[in-house]
Amino acid sequence: QRVRALNLNPQGHTRLPRYVRGHAGVIQAVQGFHVCPDHSSQNRHQPPVEGADVAEWLYSVRFEGAELWGPQAETGLSVSVDAWESYLERA
């Protein structure tokens, strides 16, 4: 499934790398249902995105180099990122 990483800029901790924010990728694997570290860091137990749950699905998402860095990216380059459900939307 194609997804897009949200362009989040939350105060405090997040595990979503800036270089994937706003870019589309493909879910490669479902890593399970876990407490999102963004919610539990610094003893925060509120989700950073309204409507999100404290525990949520974790996915491995592959982003093509050309999607992230444009046509100058090396051919065949891709990056996989573990991304929580609240970081993603359908693309």
C-alpha cells in the first residue's frame, strides 16, 4: 500500500525522520502493535496527533531515492523507515 509521511513538526520527541516527511513510500511490512515512543517519552501519555491512540501499528515503509532527493539520487537507491501509523496517510 502506498502511504505518505505526514509533514509533522511536533514539540518534543518524534521518530519520524525529517527527510521522509511529506514524501510517499510503500509499506513493506507490519511490525506489530506497540506503544509509540513519541507518546511515552518524557512521561507524556497523550498522542501527538489528534485522534491517534497511545498504542498503534508500526510499519516498515520503503521510500525510493528519487522520491526523497529527486532525479539526482543514485539509481536503485531506497531507504526503509519504521513509521508509526499516526505518521502516515494513504497516498
